Amino acid sequence: MKKLLASILFVAVGLFAVDRLGGMIMWWVNQHTHDVSGPKIKYLVNDVHEDVLLMGTSRCNLHYVPSIISDSLGLSVYNGGIDASNNIYAHYLMLNHILAVHKPKVICLEVMANDFQEEADPFNTVTFFAPYFGINEGADSIFRMAGQYWKYRISHLYRYNAKAASNLAGLAINRHKGGDNGYIPSPQPAHYPSYLEHENTPENVDSLKLKYVQKFIHLCHENEIKLVFMVSPMYTEIDDDYYDVLKGIATQNEIPFLDYHKEGLYHDHPDYFKDPNHLWDRGARLYSSVFASDLKRILKQEGII
């Protein structure tokens, strides 16, 4: 019996040591990788200092050129869009980290249907941010909702499960060459979208997501940050009321809502798109000039510039 208990203890201590050592190694990898999202998340958590911060998913990451927007506004701009961050839960998590180190003058949040519609697994990509577990309670509250909190508390190595392969590959391949303050240009595609699909308004609205949209708004207001919602161009047609849920929240909170999707911007130029949901670099640069002009008008009205 004593031998059995000794063996169990030995295995437990061994597993604990492997977990902690593995966690330390993967933390080093995470801090030195040059994959798509690792350096950007690291910058947002530790070093972000720009006046204007753009937030959202890959549509933010690929659509906004900071140098173009900065030249128009006369303010520093950083593109904090993170690929596959998916919805408002990830944005709220990231906002808590950002506000711990910096309070930008303006936050522009690229919103989409995922920010209000029901999903089978709405927390599936918050695991990307797990390496920074335990340093911000507001951010950790999302891990509690996702059911990951105690897994990350117990196992340090498990925190790197979602992006381990990408982080390791990023030690050899630099995905940030030619970047522009968080923006990484997307190359010209071999084929452009061939026809406009129609998307119906999502029927099932997730009330918890809307609560977190409101919490995101509250955090910005509490920190005296001007918040702007926008929807960049997509090569799809939508119902007139597609974004009404989010527009209603924006109106109630006096938040500008710039909707270039419903407007059909660039529907006459499929050659600006790499796929129905994303612009490639040429389209992104043209769109950034349009967005910068509209944002400048808003910020002038608010006396920010």
C-alpha cells in the first residue's frame, strides 16, 4: 500500500513538474513567436499606446490600414483586429487587458452578426487568449463563463493548447513582415467573388451577447473613451433590418454606427475582395480612406480633433 501511494505521489509530482516546465517553455515560445496573432496580443496586453485603437476579428485585421487613417486624423492608430476572435466575448476580454495598460481616446469596434446571434459554441476562440490567464480579473471572467477557468488554473501547459502549433511555427516564419501598425496586407487573390449572395437577418438573438455588448460600451464610457461601431464592406446583400439589434443599442448609447455593408460599398468592384467577407490589400486601402474621412467628421463633431 505504501509503495502504491509512493508511486501515485511520484507520478503526481512528475506531472506537476512537467506541466509547470512545459508552461514556462510555451510562455517563452508565445512571447517570441511571429505568427499572425501572438505578437499582436502581446502588444495589446503590454505596450499599446496609440490614440485610436481598431478592434474586431479578421475583418478588422484585414480592412483597416493605420497609416492611412492616421494621416487623415492626425492621431496615432493601431489595428488590434485578431483573426478568429469571433465575437463580443473575445473583444470584451481583450478590452479589459488593454485598459489595464492604456486608455485610448477612441476605440472603433468592427461588429458583425456573431456579436448578437446565437452560436453552438460562442466561446470556442477565447482559448487564444489563455496564455494571459490570471493577470486580469475582468478578462478571466470570460474564461469562467466558458467553463475553462479551473482547467487553466490547474494546468499551465493547457493554456497553450489552442495555438501551440501556430506559435511554434511562428518561431521559424515571420508573418508580420511588411505590416503597418497591426495591419498585415492580404495579397491579391487568384479569383474574386463571382456573384452577390443574399443573407437573411439572423432570427435567434443571444441576450447574453447583447449584455456583453453593453458591458463593452460601459467600460469605454467609464474610461471616457469615444466608441464607434462600424461594419466594413462585404460582397453579400442583406435584409434592411440585418443589423437593427446592434444599431438599436448604438442609438440608445449615442454611439455612431457606420454601416458600409448594408450601403453596398464596392458591390460594383468584386475585384476589391479576396472572398465574400474580406477585402484584399487594394480594397482595404481604398476603404480605409473612406472610413478615415467619416471617422474624422465624427471626431471633429465631438471635439476630439
